[in-house]
Amino acid sequence: MPAHGSSIHEQGCDRLREALRADLDFHGKNGKHATHAWHSFPAKFPPQLPQFFIESFTVADDIVLDPMSGSGTTLVEAARLGRQAIGCDIDPLARMIAAAKLLPVNAVQALETGTALIQAAQRALHRDRDQLEHALNRRFDPKTRAFIDFWFLPQQQLELLALLQGIEKVQQEGLQAFFKIVFSSTIIAKSGGVSLARDLAHTRPHKVTDKKPNSAFVEFTKRLKQNLATHVADTANPKHSGRVLSTGAASTGLPSDSVDLIVTSPPYANNAIDYMRAHKFSLVWFGWNIDALSRIRARYLGHDAAGTTQFNGLPRQCETTLTQLAERDAKKAAALRRYFGEMSTVIKEMWRVLKKGQPAVIVVGTSNLRGLDVETHKGLAALGEKVGFELAGIGVRRLDRDKRMMPARWGSQRHSQIEERMHQEYVIGLIKFR
Ligand SMILES: C[S@@+](CC[C@H](N)C(=O)[O-])C[C@H]1O[C@@H](n2cnc3c(N)ncnc32)[C@H](O)[C@@H]1O
């Protein structure tokens, strides 16, 4: 507890420091309630993590922001708890997933409409195969079509298109968004998905030529039922509205001093999870072409495509790491410089939009680059202080490998050095005071 008579400033820091000392592991807790399990997403939060900070630092109707909202865990928790949820993400599939999870859905209606939709798609394939083949040929540009032909067998292509045509006819916004997520989760799945990829849920698109992909109808039916099973209206339907913006985290477009709390997690510094590599399997069906998706991928924070911007003036913590890494690998050091530089603009934006006295919570894992632990958390904390935040502290949470889906290669190297370094992540607590 803060000492009697201590300033608001100290009290704020004390409260956040205390929160960072709490058990942030949340092992053994069920994270599949409400809409959280609707779609796989690597490195998503356990819902209890944003819930804890939202309940500790905001009240009803406050604004909670996640500027790198991914599958929307922070947003769903904020909306469920009656806060206004705002997210940003440059990844169109992340936005689709998060937006769908924020819209109310009537489970009975969803099951009825979904079942009718599957039956209509089956009939269409049976009766109008030619029409579907024709539509398939017109729907994609040559490069995107070649991608689809490489990864999906002709039967699954037709089944997917038949389902999609039905989904596109659904008028109600929340229902259509829900079916799109069901559709996408039949593709971005572990080995059971409808493509020839091995494990898209872990962003592993290796082709398995002798794989016998499941029927899209069967998978859609399965996922529809699974998603609705956890959907208990009073906990799943949000109490408050939420929105997901397509702006990058560095320029949210939100007014200054308007946000009550930020809970977010950026991508890893070494780009360990290549979201777009898996997401394009789904996005091509929703009208995105391969070239456009490659351009979005290059805008990912920390992407190793050569940037044109110079990132100088980083804090000493970052510069020291960069010097050590440059001695081992100049190219990786340049990519890490870009990551720290971009994160600096993102954290500056967080500072701008937050109200005075309010916290930003940034959750990040560290990265091992050429045998060097880059201690990303310390770098980001130093960046936070540089842009004007007060650093209340850095909490540690042990990852539950079964829950927070990490890149597959980490999971398979249980005893390797990198695995040892990757078994925890850091919770950076910053407060804006000026
Ligand atoms: C670790 S994930 C967030 C996961 C999220 N906490 C959840 O529970 O699902 C990081 C997210 O940052 C997003 N991202 C990458 N670059 C971005 C940028 N420049 N602006 C906004 N979001 C970005 C990625 O698309 C990804 O969804």
C-alpha cells in the first residue's frame, strides 16, 4: 500500500508495481470462454492477463486500447467488462478475427443459419459444379490462383467456394463475420485443416503431398459447433462496443490524452512468428491477392525487409545490445535496430494517446539472436522511459506451453538453449505522468 501522504504519482507507480508482482502466469486457467477460442492465433494472451489489468486500472465505460490487437483478446475482455475497446492491427485476418469476436451473436440463429448454409453449399456442389468451377476461375488473379492450386486440392477449392458464396449472402453483420471466422478456422488449423499444409495454426505451411485433407463441409460443421459450444450469450456477447482500426500502431489516429489503459504485446524482435505466412492461406479467399499481402507483411513491426528510415538516438540499453549483435551478425543487428526504432515510435504514440496518470502494459518475450539474448523487455522499457513514461517495473510470467501457442520449433526443442530462454515473457509497466 502507498505510504500515507504519498503523491498521486507515487501511488500510481506503487499500484502498478504491486500488480506486476501478482501471479501473472495464469496456469491451469481456462482461456476458452466467451469468443476467445474461435480462431487459433499464435502467442495470444491468456484472457486473464488483460482482464486483470482492466479490472485493476479502469472502470465501466473507460477506453482500453490494444494497438497491436492480434486476435483481440484484450478487446474481448474489455468489451465483456463494459469498457470501450479499441484495437489496431495491420494484419487483415487479425482484424477480421478480433472484429468478429466483438460482435454479438445469437447462438441458436447461428446454428440454424450455419446448418442451412452448409446444406445449400453441398447442393450447389452437387448440382452446379460447372458454375462453381467457372466462378473459381474468375475469382483470383493468376498468381493468387497458382498459390491456391498449389495448396488446395480441386475438391476442397470447390467446397470452400460453395461455402463462401453462402457466407457472402448472409446479411446480418455479426453473423457473417462469425461464419467467416469459422471458414478461416477450417484452413488455419493443425494437421486437420482443409489445405495441404502441415500445421498452419503454428504458422508452418510445409506442404505434405500425401496428406488427405478433410472435406471443407465436415470441417466447417465441426468448427461451427465447437465455436458455439463456448458461446454462452451472457458472457460471450459484449457489454460494450468495440472497434478494430486498420491503422498501424505508430499512428492510431486517436485523440491525445483519450485512453485509460493500454494492454498490448508486440511481435517478437526476431520476427519469430511469421503471421502472414499462414494468414494468406485464408485471406486469399476473402479477396486479398498475394502481392498485396506481401506488401502488408513488409510493414510488420520488426520485419527484416530493409527499411529506409534511419533509427538513431536509441537508449544506451538498446545501443549496447546492437553493438554486441553487430559483432556477430551485422544484418541481424540492422533488423533489430529497425525493430527498436519502430517500437520507439509505437511507444511514443502510446504515450500520446494515454491520459495522464494512466498505465501502458506491454507484454513481450525475449529473442535469441546468434546466441545473444537481446533482452527485448529491457530495450522496450528503456524506450518507454526515453519517450517520457515512468517505468513502474517489469513483471515476469512463465509461459504455459500448452496454452500460449508459440512457434512450433520452440515447442519441439524442449531442451535446447533457446527453449530455456523462451519459457518466460515480461510484463513492462509504464505510466504517463507528464
Ligand atoms: C503478439 S501478436 C498480438 C496477440 C494479441 N495479444 C492476442 O491476444 O491475440 C502481435 C500483433 O502485432 C501486429 N502488428 C505487427 N506489426 C504491426 C503494426 N505496425 N501495427 C499494428 N499491429 C502490428 C501483428 O499483426 C500481430 O497481430
